[in-house]
Amino acid sequence: MSKHPSSPDSSSLELFIEALDHEAQGIARHQGKVVFVEEALPGERVHVRLTRRKVQYDLARLERIERPSFTRIDPLCPHFGVCGGCNMQHADPAAQVAFKQRILEDNLIRIGRVMPEIILPALQGSSWGYRQRARLSVRLVQKKGGVLVGFHEKGSSFVADMHVCPVLPAHVSRLLDPLRRLVESLSLRDRLPQIEVAVGERVTVLVFRVLLTPTQEDEGKIRAFADQWQVQVWFQSKGPDSVKRFHPAEAPGLDYRLPEFQVVMPFGPTEFTQVNAGVNRILVGRAVRLLDPLPGERVLDLFCGLGNFTLPLARSGAMVTGVEGSQTLVERARENAALNGLTANTCFQVANLFEATEDSLSLLGPVDKLLIDPPRDGAVEVVKSVGSISPKRIVYVSCNPATLARDAHILVHQQGYTLKAAGVANMFPHTAHVESLALFERQG
């Protein structure tokens, strides 16, 4: 099985792949050094060519597979290996999930020095067409015949020459070539670096990042494109707050739904929502059941965003306070609470939770239960200060197993909590991204 052309000035080796690292690269050993091999899987014997030598490790490119893993499959996407959007399509979906579960457990043991009493079954949805949020790069590259629209190439700032993308919804994947032709026809084709995609329940929005004001002719072509493909087009000239609807002027807004909790969540095209709406529904359901809010209990939802967990928690009858660093998101969360008839059970505050202290948390009042859903940096200041509110139960939703493990160490070894359960959610199939959640309970 041939992979890539060899480089004459690189060293060729035959290696046995022992495991995967946290970026899904194969791990082998040669003459006492670790060698990381792209696209290799555990149990494989492979021929590789070294691409970079470091003091403590080497990097290598897979050239030929002598003995493939039983988990190896043929990638569905014709652009796999060039496009940087996915790096695990060569592994069976079940093997991908097992890899992510192992990464979570390894981080908890190595960094957190903790292990959950229960490993939760992995949460999974569709492996294809799941990506309802995406940022597509746009580049005018004359050597490639014109405009490219897609994700970056693997390990590069170049844009991949893409014509389909199976992880995008089918109707969005079909837009890649028409978008290339559209941008090529515009006067600002070299001043339109990005198109952001947001897919809702009823509408698909394309946000054109325009660094030059479109001409009237440009606007006419964009209107015709939007009408033909039944999408909304918005323009963004500066930061996210500069986003404005262009065409059609009157149309349904973006939203997603959480049917288990009878919640509808409107959102703006540049506001943060999970890229995988299907897995998000399952994740919210598990998080609420683990936290088990009861009528009248006081629940705190930190890093609440637009209310993704706050409103389902409030549906139980609990009194839920959502805290978020963005005023825009807090305003959106309040609007969503009102839309869903949950204003009486919710309140929202703006606060920088990366600077949380015992005093700032105690001002939020007594808390029975706590949900934390931080960005990749985690919630270290929150968990250091959580003793001032002492919730009896904490559900921690994480997009970074390393910072979850660090914060779990503090909760267990310094704050007196027990890690009752943890598991992964396959939010980004075919990538090494690990989404997870963990349940902590206060001892005594």
C-alpha cells in the first residue's frame, strides 16, 4: 500500500506502531528515540521516511504499510491526507472513539492522578454531514486555476483544493465549487479571505468576510447566488459585531432545538454554538441527568454562553444562574430564556471567570449544584475557589482533556470531591478532538 513519494535526502525506516499520541499520530521507537508517524495506526508495521529530527524525537511520513491494523479503513473523503480538517478517517469509527476514551483516561491518570469510579458510555451521533459550523478559507491562487474555498492543508496555511467535504452537511458540501465560481467572478475576489458557515434548523447562513466594499455588480451576483442555492448571505467587514444581513433582507433566523427539554435556541451567525447539533442534544441530556437538578434547587451554570445548558436545567424547576464573560452572549441568553418561558427560573450575569475568586463566587449566593463548560483553557480559578460555594455536585463539560484533568486534580485532592464518572462525546468525528464530561460529588 503506497502512501507518498519519497524524499531522496530523508532516511527510510521500518517501524512497529505501538500507540497513538494525543494528535492521533502513530508512536514508534527507533534507537531509543520516539518517532511520530502521521496516519499510522497501533499494531501496524510500516515503512516511513523521516521528515524532521529533534533531540528527543523524530517526525516521519508514512510511505508503505507492510501489515495494516484491523481497524484501518479506506477514507471516504478524496481530499483526506491533504486537507487538515480531518486526521482520523483512516480509522474505523469505533476505534476513533476508543482512542478518545483512552486519551481522556490517560490525562486523568497522568495529570490529575485520579480515575473515575464509572466510565460512561461514549456519546455518538452521525459520523458524516455533522459539521453545522465551519470557517472556510478563501484564496485566489492563480497557479491552481483560480479561487480555492475550503479548509487549510494539513500543517500549512495553504488552502486545500477541495471539491467535496463529507463532514459538512451535503447541501453545504455541494456549495464548494459554486462558491469558487462566485468569488472568482467578484471584483473583491482577492479581498474576501473567509466564508463562515452556520446551519440552523430552517436556514443556512454564509458570512462573507469582506475587506473591500462590494460593488453593485458584486451585490447582484451574490443575491443571485443566495436565491439559487437558498441560503442567506451576511457581510462581515471587521470583528464579529460588524456582521450584517445582506440578502434576503427578511428571512427566518438561525436556531437549534433541544426537543428533550422543549427548548428552542436562536443564535447569531458568529455566536458560539457547538458544531455538532446532534451530539450536543445528547450531551445536554446526559449533563442534566448527571447533575439531577430538582425543583427549587439553586444551580450555577458557569461559562453559560447563550444558555445551552442553563435553559434545560431550568426546565426542571431549579433556579439557575448563568454566568458568562460576553455581554452579547448574556443578552442572547436572556432573550432565549424569555422565548422559552423560563425567565422566572433564570438569571444571567457578566463576569470574567478566568479571574474568579472565593469572594466573587460567594457573591453568587449559596449553590446546591454546579455546571462548568469552559473553553480549552479550563476553569482553574473557578475550581480553586469553589469551596466558597461548596456545591454538592458538579458536572464539568470539557473540550480539552488536559485542562479537565488538571482541574479534576484540584477538585479531588484539594477541594474534597470524588470523581464519580467520566466519559467522552464524539463531537468531532474523524479528528483527534476530545470532548468529555465528568461528574464530581462532594465527600461527606
